[in-house]
Amino acid sequence: MQPPNFLEWQFYHNSVQAWLVAGIVFVVIGATLFIARTLLARRLARVAARTSTTADDALVDLLRRTRYFFILAAAVAGAALFLDLPRRAIAVGHVLGTIALILQFAIWGNGLITFWFQNYAERKADSDVASRTTIAAFSFVARAILWTMLLLVTLNRLGIDVTALITGLGVGGIAVALAVQNVLGDVFAALAIVLDKPFVVGDAISVDTLTGTVENVGLKTTRIRSVNGEQLIFSNTDLLKSRIRNFKRMQERRVVLTIGVSYDTPPDTVARIPAMLREAVEAQDQVRFDRSHFMSYGESSLVFETAYFVLTGDYLTFANTNQAVNLAVLRRFSAERIDFAFPTRTIVVRGGAPGVVPAPA
């Protein structure tokens, strides 16, 4: 009589041999995934530290966000392939596996969103500090959309009909969008400002006839401190529809200097005036001379026009340079005895006709 083979003993509809094989598969898959997650994350972290790209940093972050319940679920799913399990057990395993997979995808997606927005905020930290609030708000919206979509996928995978729910959400979303369309317009305009960067906090801008410095870019409004001191508040939609001039991004400023001299000025002196104006301009620092001409005969003066560029967008440097040029012209004209013209009018009074005697008063 042969001794009983314990490997053939049945336990919960499967032999001991099948359970051993399933256990070995469970250990191999779990250990492999755990070691791969740990070692690969460490190796990629060392590589990412030596590169300037963000793709490898994102991959390291995703590996570190791989949860142990996902590894456990993968190991259990692999082991279950070698077992003959009842339908109820398979159904329960399917539900738990789906939940584990969706949760892991949610964690990965949330990690990608967080990583991207944080990386973007850090790159813009020095140039646009106040946009962090807007970036955080859009990060929250992106995560909410992600979790909503994954929830619907989970319900559908679990056999729940989500058609009616999606239809309800669609109708409700349309109703909400129509009710708050102005607010949504401002929110998308804020997104355009944050991403396209027509201006950032600290920039001096002009909107139509109003000028000031940007203080804050919010989800609905942008606040600007005017040159007179009051705070100007624009809705983001109206702001993007306006003509915006960004003075902070000026690389140089063009100056047109118009001077009128007296008609009594000798022609030879008039011919030398453009050269005098050019010398006054070129004597200054950070200046590029453009032109200087005797342009026209005015009503009471000979008009000269000089154009030059101040090679910086800084307004104080521009004002100081303009002042220096004006003083240099004033001193040169004084030394050359050239008179500036001022509005004059000559009235000619003619006598009465011969033989006409004014009537007595």
C-alpha cells in the first residue's frame, strides 16, 4: 500500500500542490515588484539628480507613489491564476482588484498633477509670486476632474450602470455653466493669463487710459495699483479684451524732442543746429541717436525735430537722460546766442482812407 501523497490532498477545492504553486507565485510577484520599486526608484533618483530634465524626476515620484496594496493585489491576482476558485471568491477578488487598481491610478494621476503644478510654480516663483494662488486653484480643479472620472470608471467596472448618472451630470453641468458663465469666463481668462503671461505681478501696464502696477492675479479679477495710488480692479475677461501695454518689458524708449527757434536766427546758424542737437544727445550714456532735422516752418518758429532712443526700459533712467539732453541743449543755445521761439502775433493797424475824417464822439 502506497503512502498517501499529501500534495494531492484537497483544500478549499484545490490540491496542496496547487496552493504551494500559488504561494510561490504570490511571493515571487510580490518580492519582484517590491524590489523593482525600491531599487529602481533609488537608481533613477541618483540619475535624476545629475540631470536638468523633469521627466526622470516625475518617474521617480511615480515609483515612490506605488502603494503596497497595489503590489499585494497584483501578487494575489497572479497567484489566483493557478487556483480553481468558486465564482463568489472570483467576484470578490475582481471587486477588490478593481478598487486597488483604480486607487493606484488615482494616486499616480494625483502625483502627476501635483508634480507638474509644483514644478511650474517653482519655475515662476521669482517672476510671478501671486500666481501661486491661481495655480493651486487649477491644481484642485484638475484633481477633482481626475477623481470624478476614476469614480465613474470604477462604478462601470463594478457593473453599475452609470449612463443615467453621466446624463444627469451633463445636464446639471450645462445648467451650472449657463448660470455662472461670466464667472467661468473669468476663470478661463485667469488660466490664459497664468499660462500665456501677457504680464506678471510687478509689471507696470497700461489698460486703455489707466496705468498702474499689477498687484495680484486672481481667479476672477486682477488688481492693479494705479500711479495715483488707488487700486484698480478688472475682471479677467475684460482685461484680456482690452489693449494692454506692458512697460516692464520695454527694452528701450524712443524720445522725440521738438524745438522751435526764432525766425531771426541766421541761416548759417540754422544749418548748424541739427549737429548741435546730435552732440547733446550723443554726450549721454545709454543713448542711441536716430536723427535730427529742420522739419518745418511753424506759425512763430523754425521747428527742429530730434529722435533718439534711451537703451533701457527704466523710467527713471529715461527721465534723467531726457533732462540731461534738455539742459545740454539749453546751455549750447545760450552759448551760441540762439533764441527759443515763443508764440507771437504781429497785428498791423492801417490808417483810414485819405480824406475821411472820423466822426466826433
